[in-house]
Amino acid sequence: MVRVADLFCGIGGFLVGSGQLATDAGAEQRCELAVDIDADALAVHQRNHATRRAVEASVTSLVDYRIRGTGAEAEFVYPPEMIDDELAAACEEIDLVAAGPPCQGHSNLNNRSRRNDRRNLLYLAVPAFAVACRARSVAIENVTSVVHDGADVVATTKALLGAYGYSITEGVLAADEMGWPQTRRRHFLIARRLDAPGGSGPLPLTEVRELLAQDRPRSVVWAIGGTQALSHDPAMHDLPEYTEANRGRMAWLFDNEEHDLALAERPECHQDGTSYGAVYGRMYGDRPAPTITTGFMTPGRGRFVHPTERRTLTAAEAARLQGFPDGYVFQPGLDKRPTRAQLTKWIGDAVTAPLGYAATLSALAPALVS
Ligand SMILES: C[S@@+](CC[C@H](N)C(=O)[O-])C[C@H]1O[C@@H](n2cnc3c(N)ncnc32)[C@H](O)[C@@H]1O
């Protein structure tokens, strides 16, 4: 049994990958706790992962902790403690804390507030939670630029966990290098308590990359093509009303058999040709997709035009590219349908399944071979 706590859980993308790893290792994954401030996302999580406790709250409110200093000098002022006794009891035997704290503040796509966004400090609630419940291992996902964060959250987390007996590996994992049809790259910090079963730290990410490396990634068409029904839920096939300008841009790509919009066809602010190269672009069917973001239905937010049709990706197609199985339920409740805005956020923000798989392999490897 692999007992998991999923913090900043969204709809549970991370647990799709960790669950696949558990299955491959002959174990069952059990989600003891999922925490998010988005009630509908939690409901979706619970429907797919049989989540035992879905807590709608800020992760920061679950633990009593204070941090002094930053980077290598950082320390907890006193040992972090779970605030709620019942939750503390439920989290006594956690094998893996999986966490995807919001990354808006670190992302290079966010020019206005980048690197000093207060949300970045949410990252530090993860080591506090892990220490408070003595979790055996921790895996934190974020954008690659998190290592340049103004509050130095990665180095701070390493110092905080290191002081409580965790050994750490960190680095970037690329989905396409593992054969997946999406070029997403994400930073992972993986920690494992040295006194946990197996008695050693996490498998270094360099070794994980080697173990899972594939010569060639699969293609967009492999992921979203084919004749099988992608999903039975009509909401998953819904598309936005495109503006006339965007309909014209998509038509131009197909009429000219192009994948990149000519400068003259772009909005004036993009016409200098030095930035935003891929936006309004059409995907290449025989290559991996670009990073699926929350903008996957909007032509002006990336290369999100379908390879063979005059439209952007549907939620069903983006879900496939993120590694969600076709049976995944995206409805918060039997009578509650998700909105398009919810679907793009949930799917675009999710941890791509093969990345979750690789991170979990690193975190759990010592226990799996012992
Ligand atoms: C990057 S998404 C997580 C994606 C998720 N790990 C997955 O794989 O599907 C970040 C999530 O953090 C949630 N969030 C933001 N602030 C939060 C807070 N203070 N406490 C708990 N969740 C929070 C958001 O609602 C969002 O679902």
C-alpha cells in the first residue's frame, strides 16, 4: 500500500502518475488526504481517487510552523506540528507527500509579478507539512524558474528538510525525453527520510531520467488521433466562440499550409517578430505538443491550433496530452458540470502523468526494492 497526501491537489493529475507507478510496482495507492482551496477540483479528485479526506482549506492552515532565515540558513523556529489531531492521526503513515504549489509567481510567462509573488511562499508549507507528519518522502513539482525565486524557496526547502533527516535530489524532468508527446519541462524536488524503509535517499533524478529515457517522443496525433471516442462527456468537446480575427488567423494557417502565423497576420503588438513566436501557431501532428497550459483553447496563448482542424484543442484532447486516462471523470458531481474555464485551468495546471510517475519512482525507489 502506498499512502499519499496530495497538497495543492487540483483535480489529481499528480496522483494519476504516482498511481501508475504504484501499480507497476505491484502496490495499491491510497490517497489519505487531498487539500485545495478549490472545492470543485477537490470533488473531482475525490471521484477519481477515492480520496479519504478532501480538505477545502489553505495548506498553510493545517500546520503550525515558523521559518527563520532563507536558503541554506533557513530553519524551523520550532518543530512543525499538525493543528488538527484527527488529521494528524490520519497522516501518521504517509509514504509520499505529493505537492504542486501554485507556480504563477515563478513562471517566466508572468511578467508583472514574477519572482516576488507572495504565493511563492506556499511552497514552504510543503516541508512544514511533511516534517509535521513525518512523511517518508516528498515530491514537489513546479516550473523550472522556481530555482530563481526571490524568496529562494527551493534552497530553503532543502535546508528545512535536511535538518529533519531527509536526503534530497532535485532537477528538471522533461516529458518528451521519456517518450511522452508533450515537451513539458518541470522542476522537481524529491526528498526521502533516511530512516524510512529502504534506508536510503531518493533515487537521484539523473538516474530516473536514464532509466525512463526513450529515443523518440510520441506524436500529438498518437495522443489525440484515432477513431476511439476520447470521452463521453460533451463538456470535454466544447469549444469557445472564436473572434473573427482568430477565425481568420486559423484559416490563414490552413489555406497557406503553414504552422506559424506570418508577422502581418498577427496583432500589431506581436509584429516585431522578436517575441511570441509560437502563439497563434498550429501544432505539428507528427511531433510532441508544446507545454499544455491553461491557455490551450486560446490561439493567442500558444501553439494550440489543432494539427488538422480549424480550431484549438478540446479539453478531451488536452487531457489526453496531460496523461489523464479516458475514464477520468471531470464532473465535480452527478448534476454539476464543469465550466470551460474550470476545465482549462484544471487540465493545464495538472502534473503530466509521466512526470508524476518519474518523480514518484525517485521518491519511493528505496522502499520498492527493499
Ligand atoms: C498547479 S495547481 C495543482 C495541480 C495538481 N497538483 C494536479 O496535478 O492536478 C495548484 C493548485 O493549488 C491550489 N491552491 C492555491 N492556493 C492554495 C492554498 N493556499 N492552499 C491549498 N491549495 C491552494 C489551486 O486551487 C490549484 O488547484
